[in-house]
Amino acid sequence: MTTTQPPIYYDPFDIEIDKNPHAVWRRMRDEAPLWFNEKHNFYAVSRYDDVDQCIVDWDTYRSGKGSTLEFIQAGVEMPPGLILMEDPPIHDLHRGLLARVFTPRRMNALEGKVRDFCARSLDPLVGSGRFDFIADLGAQMPMRTIGMLLGIPEQDQEAIRDQLDAGLRIEEGEEFTPPTDLFTDGVQVFVDYVDWRADHPSDDLMTELLEAEFEDETGTRRRLTRDEVLVYIMLLAGAGNETTTRLIGWTGKLLAEHPEQRREIAADRGLIPGAVEEILRYEAPSPVQARWVTRDVTHHGRLVPKDSIMVLLNGSANRDSRHFPDADRFDIHRRIDRHLSFGHGIHFCLGAALARLEGRVALDEILNRFPEWDVDWDHAVQAHTPNVRGWDKLPVVTG
């Protein structure tokens, strides 16, 4: 007796699909590598080579109307400096300026501080028999790290993080609509800090952004405007919190499900960098991107017309066995040439070095205190947004 599978359907706004999209992504890769969603009017590619090619070809697949499906559809005007949603030449100018103050060397020099933040979060929990990967660490350490870099007082950091996160949640039983005032509200959070720092410079990224001089697109030598500084800070604060929080949550889940590999890492900490890369590959914290198509293109023999929206499933691409043999198997010893969790090309994640550092240090410090854990599934809660996957709560019982 044969059974007929239902038609493929993928929807980034559907909570049930978001809980575990890998089955539908696998079908898309195998049966419909170019797939069209009639309800939301977008095309999607899911194989590694296709996603990689689209990410790199920025001129055909543009970010200037937004780099996520909901913002492209909403037609939201992007403020200057939001480099994730800009195209060259203005993107290159704005990214180059941010790269001057957000260098990999500077990020890697933060290891001692990141370890201190982890210790502050984890030490009080030793002997309690349990902790929460999100509430006790994932939502704390990244926030403290980026807050310290920017010069935001620690007592204000949690409220800022929660306000930035709130507008992008998908609520159970509700149709998701992107907040059109997200950027306006987001920058307002930082107005008082920027105005204070303008009069009271310090050794932080906010001061460097206020004082940086550059040549703009008109050839004029100038400093950033107040509004431009606000956008940069909103971008760093938001991106510096959310995805690293999700990485730490996936670390807890995956290593609970693979205790033999966790014990290998506990015995040999040299395995940690490779384990972090495999976690990033296996469960991309930000697995869904989108682009505006600027000309007619063909994928797998089918036309994608100019002015279409193309959704790029980098989380699916990371599980494509055409590129990663036995890709659905979690393996900390896997040789990874390049996963797509941080993107590729001109929009490669500027904070990749910091995220890797935080993921590596967090795992090391957790294992120093809690070499054994199991997830308390009765109290775990998954987070849902259109573009970021992970956990709101991931409590574990420690052994």
C-alpha cells in the first residue's frame, strides 16, 4: 500500500512549521529546489549551491528593499546605515565605517570579559541541580558584552534587549504583521545615551562612532549625523543579542541530545571550536533571508520574473547532503568548509568573530561547572520569529 504525501508547503510565518522546518526543507531540496508560495507571493531556494549563489550575487538579489520577507512586503523605508538592508555603493561605505570599530581582533580581545560575564551568570547556580541556557546565560552574557562595547549602563541593558526583541515575535494563533515603526522606535531607545556620550566621550564604540571621520558618497569629509549613529547602535545592539542567544540555546539542546559527543568535548576542550561550527551549521540561528530580484532569472529550468521576492533558506542549505555528506547527522568532528549561517559575500555577518567567541567561551564555561545535563522538556519554550529560530526557555537538569 502506498501513501501520498501532501503537497509541499513552507511558510516562515507559520509557528507549527517553524517548530521543525527540516522535514519540509528536505522535501523542497529534493522535489522542488525552486518553490513558489502563492499565499505570500515569494519564490524560495533551499539547496546549498543555489542559496550561496544568490547570496553572493548582490546585484541581482538585492537587499535595499529589505533582507527579510516581511519588510520587503511591507515596503518599509530603510534608514541609512542599516547595512543588512543596503546595496552598494552606500552599503560598502557604511559597512566599511562600522568595520573600522568592529574588528575581529578587537572582538577576540574580549575573551576575558566574556568569561567574566559567564562566571557571573553561572557561578551562583552551581549546586542547584538545574539552570536555564537562555534565562541564566543566553539572554545575559551577549547582552552584557554588546552593552559593554557600546557603553550602555548594565542596569538598562535588559529592558533595551526586551524592547528590541518584542516587535519581531510571532504569537500563537495570530497573523504576523511587521511593525512599520520598528526602526523609529528602535532608535529612540538610544537617544539619551547618544546625547550623553556626545558630551561625555569614553572608551567605547558609541564614542568612536560619534567621532569617526569619513568621506561620504558625495566626496564630503564629515562625521556621522546623530541619526546615523543611532541606526548603527540599534543594529549592533539588536544583532549582538538575538542570534548569539539562539546559538547558546541550540548548544544546550544539541549536546543534551548527543551526550557522548558532549563528553568528548568535556574531556578535550580543543574540540570546542569545531563543535560550535557544527552547531551553527546544524541549527542556523538565523535560517531565513530574503532578497528583491532585479532581473529575470532562471532556476532549475523555471523563470523567476524581475521584481519577485526570493527567500533564501540558508538553514536548509546547511543540511544539504549535496554539499555536506550525511548532513542530517550532528557530528562535532565534521570537516566544514563553509556553512551559510553567517551568510557569504558582501553581507557576511560583521559580528561572526564575536558570536563564535561567545559560543566557544560559553560552552567551555558551562562544561567547567556542568559537564552533564538533560533538557527539562516540560518547561522548555521555543521562540518564534520569521527569521530567527531558537529558544525562549531551555531549562536543564544537571548531573
